[in-house]
Amino acid sequence: MVTREFLTRLFNAAYMQRWNDQIRPVELTELDKQAHKMVVAYVLGKFEDQAGAFDWPSLIEGGIFEYLQRLVLTDLKPQVFYKIKEDPARYQELNDWVYSELEGVIAPLGAAFCERFRRYFAGGDELPYQRVLHAAHFFATRWEFDIIRRANPEGHEIDRIGARLESQQELYLDLPGLRELLLRSDLRSFVDLCGLLRFQVRWSHVHRIPRTSVLGHMLIVAMVSYLLSLERGCCPRRSINNYFTGLFHDLPEALTRDIISPVKHSVKGLSALIKRYERDEMEEKVYPLVPAAWHPDLRLFTEDEFRNVAFVDSAPVFADAADMDGRFNRDVYNPRDGELVKVVDDLAAFMEAYLAGENGISSPELEHAMSAIGRKYAAGATPGLDFASLYAPASRKKRAGEDGTTAAAASER
């Protein structure tokens, strides 16, 4: 079961500043880096899929496991981390400690999930999906570094960092997806377009801590959608589609910006007009950047993204929750729970407002959002899931106790 404590821990990555020992022209956070990494992993994984069945569930879970590990090891510099990793015994000790730090938070997700988490870091040869994740990690890091280098080309250690990243990336040039990504400007433009969502701040008209980007929000929605899919007993393809719908559901906002709900619904028909414009823009500016064989995926992830759908003889069938859990809960139907993704989208928005309050920031907009979302799900109106504890009245006491320590500071301990 996903708990509020677990969700709060996920959002800690939004506080974590990357490259904070370098001149940065823009803010770079761990949450955004992990989100961008999973976009790259999707691109690399699609090329692996062309050569044979690719293990998408393990890729998704591996991304979640590495995200959780990073939450604990935030202060460990990359050079130190990779040095420790060279010694299997020391690396195992490090990961045992990571698990001990996370155990109380992830235990509600189930013993099987916890066991898979521990096994993931047990060592051994890189499996194909792990190679994809690691290649995506270095590509996303290199993408950030290129921004840093342009701002400070003669900076301390810039050349050394660049050479190290280059050599690490070269270890994965056997992956066809990475070679294609390095050679094809259209694929790089797709990754760049997704990367621009790092710099679109959600609730841009409201001061919040932590500030979250559209891209970071998408990753939170993706991870929680996947975990709730497991809890609900979804078939593998359904769980995969739910994850990537979460990861890409706001991609059109790279073309239209983040338009808040009150604006969308302020004029009758405006929301539908925006949707049509988004689809036209996707057709013109996004789909041409990726192979045509990927277009059905991206349409599934970004169009009618909040509707339940299954495919019968390649034709979409919009279904209710009962049918999704029953007749359509099979890989052959390529099902996707849009209603579940919408539930998680609202939950992420609730947490963004809630955490701002926990950090001492209040505004009528945030209070109204929390109240409206809480009322929407107060009756536990999500089939197959119990959200009562997530939307219980939120305490304004700081999680660190009565000493006035902020939630953000408490999470660093």
C-alpha cells in the first residue's frame, strides 16, 4: 500500500540540488534528472524491443529502486560512489545500510517488493534492462553537464568531468538505441523537448517549497501509478502502460505550457479547444521526431490519457473499472487505466500543496486545492484502492516534532 510517508519521501528528490559545486545557469534537481533518465530509458528500450521481447517491468522497477537509493545517498559524490561500487563487499554494506534507512517507508509496499529491491543491488553481471538504465543515466547526466559547461567552459574540473562522462557513456555504445540517439538529431530533439519540461514549474503563480517541474511531476505520477497497478493486480502490459502514461501524460505542455485547471474551465469549450490544439501540435512537432512505429504508444500515453481503454482487434474500447479489472485485464488487450492515472495526478497535486504547507507556506490557492481534491476522494471513490489514509486531514505539525524544524530539514537527517 502506498502511504503518505512514502509519497513524502519520493518528493524529497525535489529538494536535492545537483551540480551544486558548479556554476549553474538553471536549477537542476535530482527529481528532474531521474525523470529525464526514464524518458531516455524509454527511447533506448524501444530499440531493444525491436530485437526481441524487452523486460519493461524490470526496467520500470529498476528505475524506482535506483531512485530510492539516490534519496539516501544524496550527499555521496559520484567519484566516491563508483569507487565504493568497485569493491563488492563494501558496496553490499552500503546497500544494506540504504535498505535499513528505507525499510520502514517501503515495507507497506509488500514483502515481495522489498525483496526485489534488495536483490536488485546484490551485484552480478548487468542484465540488458540494467544496461539500458545505466546508459540512460549517463546520457541524462551528460545532458545536464552540457548546460554547466556552456556556462563555465574554463571552470575547475570541467575538462576532467567531461572526459569521465564520455568514457562512461562509451561503455554502452553496443546498445543500438544509444548509437541511434547519438547519431540522429530527431531523437535527440525528442529527448531535448522532454527535457524542457524540467524548466516549466508547476503552480507557477504560487510560491511553494519544494518547487516541482512538470517533468518531475510526471515521474511521480508514473511511479505511483505503477505501484498502485501492482496493488490492484493489473496484468504486466496494463501496469507498463499505466507507468508510461504517467511519464508522458503532460508531454503536450512542452508545446502549450502548464495551463491551470481554473483557466481551462473558465470559458465553455476552452478545455476541448486546448486539447485539439495539443493534438495538432503533437502531430506537427513531436511525432515526426520518433519512428512511426512508436506513434501508437505516444498517442496512448498523451491522448485521452485519463480514460480507461483496451484494444479489441486493434480498435479502442473505453471501459469502466469493472471491465478493466475483469475481461480486459490481459496483455492481449493492451489495456491502460486512465482513471487510475488521473487519481494519481490529483494525488500528486494534493501532495505538492500539502508539502508546501508542511514547509510553512500557505496560500488560498493551495488550501483550496487540498480541500477540493480531498473532498473528491474522501469517500474512497477509487475502485480497488483505499485512499482514505492519504486524504486524512493534514497536520501542520512539522514531522521533526515541536522544535520548529522544517519538513525539508527533517528529511535530510
